[in-house]
Amino acid sequence: LIYCYRKPKTKRAKRFLEKREPKLNENTKNAMLIKGGNANLTVTEVLKDIYAVKKPFAVLYKRKNITRPFEDQTSLEFFSKKSDCSLFLFGSHNKKRPNNLIIGRMFDYHVLDMIELGVEKFVALKDIKNSKCPEGTKPMLIFAGDMFDVNEEYRRLKSLLIDFFRGPTVPNIRLAGLEYVLHFTAADGKIYMRSYKVLLKKSGCKIPRIELEEMGPSLDLVMRRTHLASDDLYKLSLKQPKGLKPKKKKNISHDVFGTTYGRIHMQKQDLSKLQTRKMKGLKKRPAEKSAQDGGAAPKKSKSA
Amino acid sequence: LVAQLPEPTFRLPREKPPPKPRPPTRWEQFARLKGIRRKKKTSLVWDEQAKEWRRRWGYRRAGGDPSRAWLAEVPAGADPEEDQFARLRREKRERVARNELNRLRNLARAHRAGSAVPAAPLHPTGHQDRDELRRVARVARVSTASLGRFQPRLPKESAEPPSRSGGKKRRFEPLLGNLAAERSRQLELLRDMGSKKPVLDITRAVNKQLRQEEAEAAAANKGKKQSKRGKRGRRQQRPGRSSKKSGARRPKPQQPKTAGGGSGGGRRKK
């Protein structure tokens, strides 16, 4: 383990290593888009379009890599380790599986899930002639179809697609920047992916009228083989460290309805001496005060 | 116009496993024991000679560059012929080497604590540290017939730690425990004793043995180098094989021992 005993000699190297080590709050997942040995034009175009959607959190490999992900995963794991990418999209084409896309993710640089999808119809970004949204826009993801909840493979596919297209996690978002929608429908054995640009038009009230305009790549996919992680490995990957749980503030509790309650601890009060409102007539006269204080110098009463 | 997003509810798998806290180093353990706390040091120190604030160590440190020291006092009880500059240089080199060695040792300890090496090598290699040797000595002491109870301890070894089984070699169930289980066990025993069919299926056992030997012969013919492993494999496979031979799998401790012993003895005679 060279990285253990060789310390980095420059600050830049140290920053590089710190970026790659396991952390409490992780970085945004990077995706690597790889072409197989026999990738055809369709598959290459798909990879280029997905790269345009996922920029800057994606790496597009130019050269063809002759590997078979379902048989041998070592080459993928090597790439993932070198480029620090935990998502991958591998495109290939042969007679038995035409226009093949293998979408997958890694856990600890080992393959976690892999799902093979066949592209039946593909409309590229440049084929639809209208304005596109800027790169790096965080998309909104919509999943339609009850297959995504019922079928186990479809559920994993949904989780994979969310992971893939999510982009960085942000606590706040600018409402005008919500421009991109990715819509996935699961119907009669196929998965339809469509992308829309959101146009906010003027409407009478404060909330603008929303119009969806088709833009971007649209794919018709068919699920082929899958290589899903075993349940315990999946559970292990889902495990969040304890440090991520929000720190419980003492004396603050929340209601079902969203009301926040607080508790204040007071000392024992003498309720007979409690005064609720300021009433000028009840103000202590200097004579009374001196009698109480036991001979302390009486203050001069302020003249109104 | 900015909206605040709610907490994410959909759980997605992580990229890498959560970071494990690294185990404390030898100094950190000692400091915790003694209650020594870190003193915050200022980054700049006043240099009286240069009359300015210089850094504590590094480029242009307070107190001048130690490699350019032009004066080296001969200490009280030292050899007058010795080269003091060479001594200072040598001592610096030794300090650096010791620091590096300790750092690597701490790293190795942290790494080993993470991976938990299961089987320590029982032969002395010369590269074992104190903990490994202690472990090995314990294994050696316990590998006697009385599990190390009457073994004299080594001169610097600690007193006897509490043994896990309480000193007993065999563990028995309580006298009046599960009456139903005891009854079923006794009835099963009677049934097996009275049955006409033998517990051990001789033909199956012999076939299995023949197949195993054929496989080993094939493996031995494949690679002459692997012959050693075949012998070792055969030796290791013995207890596994005998447990498979006993027909009915019984969860109680007494049965497999006698059945295994019986079948093993029977096979050996054949």
C-alpha cells in the first residue's frame, strides 16, 4: 500500500488525495462514458448526448475499449479507480444485442449494480432544433409507471437513474434555474426517456404558467440483462455514518404539523411578587423603596 | 427567488464506505493515559539576534539554519578527538530515521487493526513484533493436552488470564434442561441402535472416496508442482470428509463424535 507510507510532497498532491479519500459528506458522483470494441454510430451519439447532459460530472473516453462488463469487471474497476468515477455507461453493439448500453454504479471501486439496456429509438440533441438549457443544470426527474415501484429490477433501475442524473446535492435552489426535466416512463416492457425544457410564461397570478418543450435526447429503452448487488452488499452501501445525522438540539421538539416547540427552564418565581404590566400608579415610591432596601440612598424620581 | 429544498428521503447508496476513525498512535495512547494535552504553539517566534519574528521551523527559522552552525561545543564527557560536526549530523540522521520508523510502525498497526489478520504465522520469522510474539506464545502454551493449565509461565509473561471455557475441556448441558429434547435424543439413539440398516452407507462412502482419489490423481498429473498441495489438501480434507460420511446430521455433541469416530475407524481398517 504505497499510498499509506508515501506521504505527498506537494500541497497539490495532498489536495488530490484528500479529494479521493472516503468522507462523511461525499463528492458528487462522476460518470465515465466508455465505448466498447464494436460501438456503432447510434451508441456513440447516445454517449455524447449523455455526456452533454452530465457535464462537468462526466468523463467521455474517446477510444474504444475491448471489454465485456458482464464477464469481466476488472477493467471497469481499474478505470473507476484511476478517474475516481463511481458511475459508468458502457456502449456496445453486436448482432445479438444491438445498440447496447450498460449503466452501472460502483461501491468502493467495485461494481455494485449493472443493468443492460437496449436502445430501440434515439433522437439526438442536435436533431431537435430548439434552444437548449445551459450545461450543468440540475434536472428534475419524474418517474411514471407503477413498474418502478412493483418490480425489483425496475426499482433498482430507478435508483440507478436517480443516482446517475441527480447532479450535486444542494440545500437551496433558485426557482428560475429549474429548467430541465427528465421524464422516465415504464410502460409495456419498455422504458421511455424524454427530456423537456421548462418555459415559464406570464400568467395572471404570481405563479407563472409552465410549458414543457421537448428538447434534448429521447430514448426508448428495453431492459436486457441485469447484474444486481446482493441484498447485504446493497444494505452496506446504503449505510450512512452517524456523523451525518442532524444534531439533536436540546429542549427543541417538533410537532406533526411542523410547529416547533421549545422549553425554557426557569427558576422558582414568587407569583405574589409578579408584575405583568407597567402601570405608573404601581411604581414604587422612593420612600417605599428605601424602606425595602434598608437604608440605601433613594434615587431621585424622574420628573415626567 | 430561492426555495429551500426539504431533506432527501430517497436513500441512495454511497460512493465509498464511510471513513473509519484511525486507531491512536503509540504516543497518543500514552498521552491519553497520562492526561497530557496538546499545547497550542504560536507559529512565529521572536528571534533576539535578528530582532524580528521568525517562524518556529522551516525556511529562515528563528535561531539560524542548523546546518550552517559554525560552532559546535565539545560536551563535558566526550572524546576530544571526535568530530562534533559529524556527530551532530549523524544524530540528526538517526533522529529522522527513528521518526520515520515510528511513523511506519504506527501506520502498520493502524492497517493491521483495520484488516485483523486471522492466522498469525507460528514460525519465528524475525520480523514479528511484541504483540504477535505474545499471541504466538499463547497459542503454543495452549496447545497441550490440558490446554496450558499446568504449563509454567515464561519469566516476563503476565499472570493467567480467565479462560473462555472456564477450564473445562468438555461442556455438558444442564442436568434438568430441556426434557423434550433429551427424550427425543434418547429415542433417536435407540432407533439407530435397533435399526437393521447401518448408519454409514458403505457403498456411498466408498464411491465418494474413489471419486476423490481419482480427482486428486488428475490434479497431480496436471501439474507436478501442485503435488504438495494435493497431499496437504488430502490431509486437511480428512476431518471434513468423515463428518459428511455420518448419515444423519445430529445437532447434539455426543452423536457426531461417536459416529464420526466409528466411521473413520471403520474406513481406516478397510
